[in-house]
Amino acid sequence: MEFRTPIKQARGLGASHHGAAHWWVQRLTAIGMVPLMLWLVTGIAANAGGGYLDTISWLGSPFNAVLMVLVFGVLFYHAALGLQVVLEDYVSHKGVRLALVIAVRFLAIALATAAILAVVRIAFFADLRTAFGG
Amino acid sequence: MSTDSRPLSPHLQVYRLPFTALTSISHRISGVLLSAGSLVLVYWVVAAAAGEQAYRTAAAILGSLPVQLLMFAWTFVLFYHLCNGIRHLVWDAGYGFELETAKRSGQMAIGGAAVLTLIAWLIAIF
């Protein structure tokens, strides 16, 4: 005997009004990454082979630091969404799939945080070097 | 409800994938490879933040010939994903589904990726 109403079984399974959110953010981050990646590859290519100080001053300039923070935020958001779709398509075991999707999301957030902190540290450090002459 | 007459999806072991299907699965594979490649980018930035010694170690590893060859391949994979991604965005907007157009845009994505890769490495070398 089933006492629950049909709505009870539908709740939590699908999002109303937010169903396209994953798809939409995947596209937003994709559009954002086009100029970011063109800038990143050009910037790295132009500074390739430079020494420590060249790299620090390039990464630490305000313009480049802001773009690098954006790169890491957008890149890992995009990567986590994309990997999630791949896992959902190819991993048939429900528990393993959920565990992998969670692991990918956590790893992406951890890597983005580490990279962004590194960029911020370089930006402040480069600034202090200039302020104290050295 | 009978499902017998529904079309079957291609059996991947015996079905030769058409060009557009190859560009499609390559988009996924390149995305996964780029996710792995992003670790190198994180390592480079974190090493730079950690100080001169850590950066020298990283620069020596990243500058070695095998890693440089990997980076060359990685550059192409990145630009393929970028160009083919634009192709997907055009599809999302509702254009370019005709077979001939889809084939042509796939060729353009590969060609564009090759050109961008060469430009990037010419900038890097000179």
C-alpha cells in the first residue's frame, strides 16, 4: 500500500527552474576561457625560459595576477563540470560514480585554492619587493 | 511498449566511427587530458610562490626535453579543445548541423588548433 503522493517521489530528483544550470555554467566558463587561455598561452610562451625573477615579476603584476586568479577559478570550475559529465556517462556503479564526482569536485576546489593563494602570495611579495627596494 | 524497432546505437567494436564522431570523442578525451595537464600549471605557480629554489627545481623539470615534448602535445590538445569548443558553442546557438558543414567545421577546428600551436611555439622559441 502506497500512502505517499506522487510529488513525494519526484522531490529531490530533479530541479525545477535550475535544470539547465550545469549546462549553462559549463558554457559560461567555456566562453570565459577562450580569451583567458589565449592570453595565458601567449603570456607563458613569451616568458618561457625566463628566470625566477622574470617569472615572479610577470605573475606578480596586478594585471597578470588578476587574470591568473580568474584562469584558475574558471578552469577548475569548467574541469569539474566536464569531468562530472564524463563520470556520469561511463561509470555505471552508482556508489562509485557518486564518490568519484565528489572527489573530483573536492580536488578541483583544493587545486584552485592552492593555485590562487600562490598567485596572491606572489602578487603581494612582488609588491613588497618594490616597496622595500629589493 | 515494443522497443524492437528502435534504431540501435553503433556497436563500438565493429563500427568505424565517422569523422564527426571522432571529433566528438576527441573533445571529451582532450578535456580529460587538459584536466590532468592543469596539475602542471598549478605546480609551476605554486613552485614560483614557494621561492627561488623550488622554482629552479620546477623549471629544470618543466624545461627538460621529454616534458617540453609533452607540453607541445598539450598545447595542441588545448587549442583543439578550444577550437572544437567554439564549434560546440555554435551548435548550442542552433547553427551548423548540416553534415557537410559539421565536417568542414571539424576540419577547421583541427587546422585552427595546428596553426595556433605553431604560433604559440614560435613565440616561445623566438
